[in-house]
Amino acid sequence: MRCDQCKHWKRESDNEEWEARGVGFSECMAVRERWRITDEATANMAYDDADASQFQTRRKDALRAARAYVQDGSEYRAELFTAPDFFCALFSVGQPEQG
């Protein structure tokens, strides 16, 4: 269950982050940005006061279902980089993720 054996771990040849690549790390594609998870959960909902509770519930449920997320200060882009021997509960065998 190591990252370098997981289909969600980008392979070095796909990795453009020079610092991470230089120490053998790569990006985890299974852990997504918080804003993407919540936006997708409510994409078909119009936010108004009448539906505010349901809107927030859907967003919270989506975060719980994701089990992990990344977030940066600007909420523009965040990446989770891991060492090859790191491991997690989202491990999955299969074809590598394509960036």
C-alpha cells in the first residue's frame, strides 16, 4: 500500500514540480482540492436562503465522503506530494493516474 504502487500516484515523468521530483516525491491524484469537491457536490443547486441548509449539508457530506482534501490559502490550486514509501487509506491498485 505504498504510494509508488498506487494508481493515484503520478509517475515522475508526468511530474512538473522540480523540487518534488528532485527528492523523489510525486503528486497524489486521489486527494483533491476542497473547493472542487464542494463545488461539484452543489453544481446543480442554486444557493438561496430557503435551501441554505441543504446546500451546506451536501457540501459537508461530499467532504466526508472524500475522506481527505488539500487546500491552500488562495483556493486556486493545492497538491499533495508524497514520498514513494508513504501510504494511505485511499490506496488503489490499477493503472497510474494521468495528470
